[in-house]
Amino acid sequence: MTTELQREATSVLAEVWALSPDVRLGQLLAHLGFLGDAHLGKGLGYIEDDEFLAVLYRHRSELLARLESGPAPALRPAGADTSISGSPTLL
């Protein structure tokens, strides 16, 4: 990783963490690993530095979009027709 890329990645990681104040650093890294696997098909230990930076930017964009759209709706009671992730539970 080049020094410039290191600084950029560290800066974006700090922004992402600031947008998620209730998330511990380990949780954030685990989540970024999940996103790397979901979007690139590789775990955190296997993605290239530029790919990691792309995952950081994508996640930052998602967090900013959530903030702009307002607070999340209240959770529905157990047995509701959608899951917490918003996926339908009824066929």
C-alpha cells in the first residue's frame, strides 16, 4: 500500500467510523469484511488495498444516504410480514 493510499484509507475509515458512533472498531472491520465478501467475493484478508478503499467509499455512501433519509422505521413485532433486513417473509 502506498503512503498516499494508506492516508486515504485511514481517513475514509475514520469517516465511516464517525458515521457509526455506536459501532466498535472490531464490529466495523467485521462488517467491512462481510461487504468485501458480498461485493467482491473475497474476504477482508484477500482483497487488494484499492478494493478495500472502494468498499470503504461504498459503505460511506450508504451511511450518508441513510442519514439523509432520516431515522429508520420502528421494528415490527415478531411474525410481521417483513424481516428486520426488509426482506419479505411471506411467499
